[in-house]
Amino acid sequence: MSATIHFTIDGVEVTGKAGQTILQAASEAGIYIPRLCAHKDLTPHGSCRVCTVMVNGRPQAACTQPVSDGAIVENETAEIKELRRNLVEMLFVEGNHYCMFCEKSGNCELQALAYRLGIQAPRYPYFFPQRALDATHPDIFIDHNRCILCGRCVRASKELDGKNVFQFIGRGAHKRVGFNAPDGLGHTDAAVSDRFVSICPVGAILKKRVGYAIPVGQRLFDKRPIGSEIEARRAKGK
Amino acid sequence: MKQEDKTLIQDICARFNRDRTRMMDVLIEAQRALGYLSSDVIDAIAEALAIARVEVESAASFYAFFSQKPRGKFVIRLCNDIIDKLKGVDRVASALREQLGIDFGQTTDDDLFSLEWTSCIGMCDQAPAALINDKIVTRLSSDSIREIVRSLKEHGDFSKLKLALGSGNNSHPLVRSVVDNNLLQRGAVIFAPSEPSQALGKALAMSPTEVIRSIKTSRLRGRGGAGFPTGMKWEFARNATGDARYVLCNADEGEPGTFKDRVILTEAADLMFEGMTIAGYAIGSEQGILYLRGEYAYLRAFLEDVLAQRRSKGLLGDNVGGKAGFNFDIRIQLGAGAYICGEETALISSCEGLRGDPKTRPPFPAQKGYLDMPSIVNNVETFCCVTRILDKGAGWFAAIGTTGSAGTKLFSVSGDCERPGVYELAFGVTLAELLKIVGAEDAIAVQVGGASGRMVNPSEYGKKLCFDELATGGSIMVFGPGRDVIKVARAFMEFFCEESCGYCTPCRVGNRLLKQGLERFIRGMAEPSDIEYLEQLGKTVKTMSRCGLGQTSANPVLSTLQSFRSEYERRVVKNTSGLQPSFDIVKALRDSETIVKRKSVHVGH
Amino acid sequence: MSTKPKVATTSLAGCFGCHMSLLDIDDRILKLIELVDFNKSPINDIKKFTDRCLVGIIEGGCSNEENVHVLQDFRKHCDVIIALGDCATMGGLPAMRNHVPLKECLEEAYLKGPTVYNPGGKVPGDAELPLILDKVYPCQEVVKVDLFLPGCPPPADTIWQALVALLNNKPLELPYELIKYD
């Protein structure tokens, strides 16, 4: 097998390595493919579907799809952007996302993606689900209202922290993140220094007692769209 | 937790070698022994299997038949699929509510009965039907269900019910079920007379690659619905590297309106097991698994007996059929109520003792399947075809049916027709011909391929049933004059909302939105723009979903929008006021009026 | 009589913060009143519509029956309805009560809350008080909304640009910095 793989994304020649995913190769080449469940330090999950691209005309999740020689990948077409918008809007109405009092606002990847896609309001009706809070841990809050079921915490606890604090519970509309203790996170071996705490893309996992250390207006995505740092690589490369 | 219960859990786990991949069996046995899976039971299982408790809870909470709350001695699960609705399940439900004094989702105070709804249980030809624990009752009426409940109350024993046993092996001592086969037409392949074990003997006389070549020559395609060429799948698995290989048979027949595998399992189980054995020989496997849906648990003892007989005849075990070095055996993996497990990678997850989540592809099961080893997953009917192909020859098989769709197909026909049942017909029969055979020439709409299939209008009845025109895994649901296709579509969307695993966004959220969208049409609140809204939403779910369930779950909406567009168009009302018809101020004020004990002075009542 | 386009505004279940943000357009308000006449609005304290309006700007969602009537009245009198701010768009802070049954909410507020002094022991129900809805409804669930401007509050520039675009009959293209949900 040749180690180098050549393909195109929106007509741009991209070089990848065998075994890489489209998302990894794109990121290295300075092309941003939107994503929520994917994280560079974690095994791909393929659940949010936001990174879906067309590979030779067929929809595939870029975070799990391996690069292949000669593939024609479409990323930023009007059609795909519309479909991604719909997914992000679905996530907004499915949970309870009150950005105005969320500590994560400005650093939230869901919100940032909505900004990047130019969403002014979701076109779907809000579900206003009943979801729980868990404050049993001395240093960590869990707010299921904001959870988008991306599974980053589940994977981070296993793969990066060497623990097994979370797993998905229930199915379909009743699916949620569960803890390895019936009485809440405080009864697990989760620690505030664990990677799962900061890896949450939304405000579902927060450290206690550190609210608004960085003021709104100076946060990660307040001025620059999400993905800018990846796109900067390409600008630099040229 | 009582020490004896803890010991019991430890014994169950020990029986499965404390192997966490046998979690399904452990949970099934634990629930059978202790009634439900309490938090203590979950802890005890986690301890015995030496895994995190959340892993146990994760699997236990996924399947509809597992309960983490106490339930009655008799759990009555009434099937709520569309055909049961057409056949009067609502009257049965009312009788149950009335007689038990509880609603669905509840348990009687004497802990005798729990009432639940369940998705299609594979009895559409004898609807309305229900599961009582793992027994089946069919052709229910409000009178018959009252009598059943009365008798259960009196005797506390299902076996005391005076029920007429069904046809064929349904009367077998190990089955003793009221289910009828309704096998109304036998064809040349599956239900033709055949000599047992002849095919296996012929296969073992060939080399494994010759067997695969023969399957390829026969042009056999998977009977589950997707129609992937079987021989090619086997070749991939054979050529993939791995320390072991597995043959999995998909008997998770959950597609609404399908019940043909039920009849194979009852009347032709040997044919299927023989096909699995041939597959084992062909791909170099020593282990087969029959994944039997939880709804068909009533057939389990019978199927175990068939396997035992095959072992005693030397058709399973070491040196199968006298072929030195070919060792192959089959175990039955019972499911626990999850339609998604009919998706091949979800089925594998379930066999591994996990939640029934589909797996990421690639790698495909043929490369990395069960326990990460090369595996094939084929439908019950496909394995039966395999046996017959080896017996009668690839050319014989390929000559039946059409060029793209060789062989016969079992059709499960239900709904508004005179003769619901299973029909084995050569591929290429037109829908019109089938409708004539089953006595449904006045059908206004036919759902071909189950909930995930498509709704066909009379202008398409001339089309052929085959992979290239009207594809189906077997389900044919007939709707007669006066039926409302949008309500049918809504019933299918309710099914998908219930059965989505929730792994990916579009399927988990989009199906609920689609159902809500249909609701607007049914309640007369839709506007012209709602048609495009449904189309866009349907396209998003179809394009962006991760597995076959989500990629087809929008079909009820998309296909009715295509084939019955006028049904939607005649319901839309142009909105000139700018007010949302869905906003119901009377309802929105009801709670408030109750709390402050006065009526609104603005809103008329 | 003036031929300038007319603008109406209201605050439903909101905090008037969005109106404050409207005033934050600073001296451009002078430009604005050259361009438009304000009709029903707290800005000029006109209580009832006296004419048909081009634009109706709505702050806040619907929490009680009066909110519903006002919103429906706006829809009747305005060509374009703008949902201004997160409360109008998704319920906002008041919608936090959507996760608690109404009875519990009212009991906490009027009967059981730690700071409640209510010797009568009743939830207020005078006929002058509008009845509260079972939950807070975003505006688009009650009437058709033509344009959403998110934010808590939306930046003054967002409001300005939206109005200018509308008045000039141009499509609204907000730069990245001006779509914010916080």
C-alpha cells in the first residue's frame, strides 16, 4: 500500500496518509470540516454527523471515513452546508440551550458552529425536555440540559483518563449520559483534573467555582469563527 | 440485596464463564430469576463480570424487554403496529385498561400484571396480537383478552389458558403456541420438499472456494432487504485475516409486517441451520450464532432441540458430516426487544453483550465483525436458499426469478386482504398479481418493504417485486379503501421514534420532527410550506444518518409525499392571518384556570 | 400626514434589555426618526396602534394571555415581525419555568418560597391579572415571525443593520460578530 494518498476536497488537492480519516487529512491540509463529536485526541465516534461530506457523491462522516486515492470530496457546497445547518438546529431544539446564562457561551463549539453557519434561530419547534442536573461532585457540575450526546466524555474518561466514569444509558429520545454510580458523579472516581472535564464541546460539564473568569466578548469564538485556526494553516502554507 | 440473590447472579455469570460478551444472556437470565434488573442486580452483575456497573446499566437500559423497575408476574405487551391498529387493537387496549384498572406503562397493585405497548411482534397475519411474558396470543378481541386476563388471575399460570394450538409445529410439545403458520403458498425453493442434509454432503465434497463460487454463480442476494450478493460477502470474509471467523444468522425479524422468518423457524429450521453450516465450511468458521429476536423466544426451546438433534446426527460439532477437520457449532443468542438489532452491525454489538448500537463502517463485518473477527451476517431466508442451491445447483436457482433477482421470495402479506399469510413466489411477480392472489384487488395503497420501505399507489401495481423495481425484505402491507395514508405514515414514524437507537443526531431528533410535521397535516394545521418542510427534513434524515435505520426512516414521509402528494396538498390551508394554528390558547390556559379557580375573561370557552 | 414607514415595538415576557439595546444605537436614533415614525411603542408611550406598520419589533416570549393578545395584535398590524432577542426567539430566561410544572412555579412564587409573605395563602387570581400560560412560548409558536435577531440582548449594531436593510428593501447579511446568542 502506498503511504501517500492523493484526493481532492472541493477541488483542492489534498495529500493524506494511509489509515488517516478524511477529517484528519483535511485538518492537516488546513481545510476545516465542521465537527462536534470528533476530537483530535479521541477515537472517532461518528454520531453528530456534522462532519458529513460527499465522497464520490455519497454521504460519509469525514471523522470515520478513511482517505482513499482519487476520491472527490465535497465539503462546503450549498447543499451540505444546509444539511449541516439542519443538524445543528436539531441539537438546539432537542436540548435546553440557554446561551445567555451558560458559562460556556463564547467557548461553546455548538454555539460557534451555529454562528459559523449563520443560524439566527432554529426553524424547528423547541422540545423543552425535562432533564436533570448533577451537582454531587465537589468540583464538577453536570447539566444534562446542554448535553448533545457526542460521547466525548465517555471516550475521554476511558481513553485519556484510564477510568470508566461514563456510559450511555437508555435509547432513542431517552438516551443520556450515565455515571458509574447510581447516586451521581460525586460517587464515581471522577476528578476535576480528568481530561473529560475540559473536552466537553458544550456547557454540560463545568468546573465549579470558576464562572466567567474570562469575560464574554473575549472568548474563543467571540471574534473568530470556529475552525479559523485550522484554516490559518492553509493560509500559512501558501 | 439478599445473599441468596447475589449467589444466584454469581451462578448465572459463572454459567457464561464470567464472559462480559455474554451480557445479553446474563441479563435475560437474571431478569427471569429475579423479575427485574434492580440497581443491586446491576451491581452484582458488574462485580461478577469484573466490569464497571455503568457498562451493565448501559446494556440493560437499551433493550425494551429489560426492566429496571419491578413489574407484574405477567407482562402483557400489546403490539401497536399499524396492522394491529387496523384490526382493532384499540378495543383490546381499552378492555385491558378497564379490566386491570391500569394504563400502559403501569403495574397492578397486586403485582400480577404490567401493561406495555410493543412494536411489531411478527404476527400481522393474525393481529391483534400480544406477548404475555414470552408467550404469544393472537387474533385478540376485547372478549378474548378479558377471558385471558380472568383466567390468569384465577390460575396464575399461562399454561392453564384454554387456547387452541396453531398449525404445524406450533403444536409441537416444545412450542405449544396459538400461532398459525398461514403458509398459503409454497414455492420451488424454501418450502419445496427436500432431502435433509443432502446439500451439506454435496458442499463438503467440494472445496470451500468452490462452494463460494457456486453461491456467486447462483446470483443469490441477501433476503433481508438490502440485497447484497451473498457469495461476494462470503468471499470477503474468507479472504480477510483473523484468528477466527463467524457465521451469524439474522432472525431479528423486526420490520413491521414481516413474519416469514417465523414460519421458517417453525417449519424449516433444519434448512436454515444447514445453510449456516455450509457457510461455516465456506468461509472457514467454527462458530455460528442464530440471533433470535426476543419476541420469538417461544421458539427457543424447539430450536435448541433441533440443534441438539443435529449434533447427535453429527451435523454439528467436530468433524461435521464426517469431514475431518471441519468443526462447527451454532448457539442461539436471544434478543430483548430492539428493532435496530436487525441492522447487521447492531446485531453484532448485541451478540457481544453491548447496547444494540450499529458500529462504525468501515471496517465492514466481513473484515472485522463479531469480536473483531471476519464475520458474515445473513438473513434466515438467505441461509435456506444456500442449502437449496447446494442441493439443486446454482444454475437451477439462477433460472428462477429475474436476471437481477434470482430465486423465490417469501412475502409476508397483511392488512386489508382476504388471505393474509406467507407466500413463496418467484421474484418478478407483479404487485398486481400478488394482490390478486391474496384477495386485495381493491387496495388503495401498499407499503412494500415494511416501515422502512415505500408506499406504492395503484399506478405502480404493475411493477415487479424484485431488487430492481419494488424491493422488499418480505413485508407487504395492504391498505384498502378508506384508509388514510398520512395516518399510516405517522404510525411508521412513531415506530421509528420508538426504535431509533439515538446514536446519531438526524435519526434521534429528525424522526421526532417528522412525526410532529405529519401531525400538522392530520390535525388540519398544515400550510403549503409544510410540504417543503417535510421534504427538507426527510432529506436531512436520509442523507445524514449513520446506519440503514436512519437512512430509510424518512421513507414513510418521503414516499407518501411522492406517491400520494394530493393527500398532502388537499389538506393544506393557506395561512392569511399570520397566526399559528398549532397554538392552542385554550389548552395553554387550562392549568392556570384550574390553579386560580377562574376562567379567562378573554378566551371564550 | 407623514408618509414615512412606521415601526412599532413591544416587550412581552422580556426585561426591556432589548429595548435598551435599541437605544444603544446612540446618535443614530436621530437618523432613525428621520427614516421612520414610531407607532405603538414604549419609546413614545403610544398604547394602541393608530396605523398599519411596516415593522413590528417584539422583545420577549409569551408567558401570559396578554402577551399572546399583544403579539397577535402586532401580527395583524405589521407587515414584518422581528423577534428581537433570545426571549422572543426561544423563550429565554422566563422559559426556565418550562421545566417545572406551573403549579409548582406558582406555589414557589406565592406560597412556599423562603421569602414569601402571603397571609391569604392564595395564588393571586384577580380578574385584572392576565392568566399565565402553561409554559413560555417563543414568538414563532404563536404567530409567524419574519426575522430573528438573537442575542441577550442583540447588539445595537445588529438592530441597526436589520432596520436599515429592511427600510432599503435589501437582504440582511450580518457579519460574524453580530450574530451572538449571549
